[in-house]
Amino acid sequence: MEPVHRHSWEVTPDEAVALQKELSTRLIIRDEFPVPLQLVGGVDVAYREDKSLAIAAAVVLDAVTLQVKELVHAESGISFPYVPGLLSFREIPAIEFALGKLALRPDLLVCDGHGIAHPRRFGLASHLGLLFDLPTIGCAKSSLRLRARQEPGLTRGSFSELVSRGRVVGAVLRSRDRVKPLYVSPGHRVSISSARELVLKMCTRYRLPEPTRLADQEVGRIRKLV
């Protein structure tokens, strides 16, 4: 897999914010993925203990059985500082290397990060989706200062709308009974309702959806070796 669109990663934080605002206008927040899905992917990133190296994993699963079809990883030096809301500029270079190793192209990609549930409505999932022209979903474990209309119920599948400046941008989703909820939002070429439904479908015995859970396991394994 190679990006369809590119831009320089050598930018300042101010330039990154301006780029997010510009690119966010190109997002498509409606369903543009094949039905039925054949392959779903997941990505995650971890850092070496000294924070000098980013380790990215990309996994491709059968969309029905959720069995692994391909699993790769890649490493990249880090040049962008840690700035809340600009995580994609720090992590996507490593993710791009990992996705470039895949022989299979997923129909949809789930990211450990945010989509449009982001202060500038352009989180990591949106950024990846636009660069690769790929349907993407952000599935994060915490919120970027956004609030739900109310706490979701305690049973699996319960959700509450996630709101930014009066606009619904995602959902706070309970993926298992009585566990902490997930923060789900579309990245690109996926609707809000489909993002929520697809993530829930990919959550089996665990809190996290299988694509990002398996990618997280892989980066954790590699992190111990580098």
C-alpha cells in the first residue's frame, strides 16, 4: 500500500495546525466502503523507552472471521514533538512504512486514535484515510476534551453521542458490559453510525476491536526487542 496523496512531514506545530484545517475540508463523512467488507485492517504505534523510535504495526483480518491474513511492523525515527491534537504528525511516518509492507489492501482501516472527534476534526484516522484514500475509523481509549451528551449505559452496545461545538462527531461506545467505553468517530469515507456499528461488531471477547487489539499486541512485542 502506498499513499495516494502526500505532503511534507517537516513542519512546525503551527504549520501542522494550518494543514489540519486545510485537509479537514476534504474529508468525506459518509459510507464509501464495499459491502460486504472482505478485509479489515488495524494500526497502532508504540515508542521505544527513550522515545527516539516509533514502532508501528499494521494487521489485515478477514472481515467475517476476524482471522489474521497479514501482520507487519516498521520502525521510524521521531522528528515531530509531542503536541496534543497533532499526534498524526508524530506517528503517521512510521505507520506509512508499515502499510507500505502490506501485500493486502484492507477495505477499511481501524486506527488507535481519533477521526473527526478532534478539536479541528482531523485526527490520526482522518489524516490516514485522506492520505491513503481509504475508509477509516478512529477508535480511541480517551477523549480529546470532547464531552458525551450523557454517560452510555453499562451494557455492551450502549452509546452516547460525542459532541463538538454543538455537532455530533462520534460516539462513546460500551464495547463490553461494565468496561470503560471507547471513543469512536469516522475518519474518512465512513458515516458516524457505521463507524460505531462496525467497531462494535469487531469487538469480540475484549474491550478493543480486534484490528487495533492485535496491532497493539504486535507493537508491544517488538518494543521489547528494539
